[in-house]
Amino acid sequence: MKLHLVTIGKPKLAYAQLGWEDYLKRLNRFHQVRVTHLADKWANDSDKIIATTGTAHLVALVIDGPQLSSHELAAFLEKTALEGRELCFIIGGPDGLPQAVIEKAQTKLSFSKLTFPHDLAMVILLESLYRASSITAGTPYHH
């Protein structure tokens, strides 16, 4: 499956950079992953963000979206893979995504009702995708 991860900004803190690199490497074992880190100056530019996503199935990470368990995320990835198009996860800046991007997204998801630092949210996305992919593949990581 082709995954496209779009973030506003890059992980800046050392722990987040290491976590991002580690889980991205792991995730690439299961999927063809490409990453677009948009500069912070584009955080509120809906047109720029949407243009970056192309024709992918858009998943907006939002605070008030539905939450999925790891098994539910695995099922979502499997179901969406059947569409035959790229799946794009979008993480906005520290203030979230512009409303127009949220409205364009076919799917909205939330990690938690808790608020996480922006850098940590990026690592959580990769770890969650890796965990879901390991469930589907039947590898022991999830246990």
C-alpha cells in the first residue's frame, strides 16, 4: 500500500527525530511510504496543503475525530488498500488543520482526547501505523 504522510513542520526535538526515523524505517517494511514536511509558514494555507495530497484518500488527524483501536486501524488500512489509491495522513501545525482541509478529508481520526506535543503526535502517527501493519502481517510487535 502507498502511504503519504504530510506534516506541518518536522520533528524538532531529539527524541522525536529518533522516533520518527525509527518508525519510518520500520513502516517502510510494510508499505511504500513517502513523506512531505511542509514549512510552518504553510500551516494555514488550505490550498497548499490540499495540493500536496494529490488524489489520495485523505485522513485528517483532528482532536474531535473518532478514535480507533490498533485492530480497528489495521482493518481501516486493509479496507482502504482495496481502493487502490494512496492513503494520505495529514497532521497540521500546533494549532491543527485549516477547516477547508478537514472538510476535504474523507476520513477524520483522533489519537486521543488528550493533547500531545506536536513532535510527539508525529511519532504517534508512525508508531500507530506500524503497529496496525504488524497486526495485519501477523508479526509479534503488537503482542
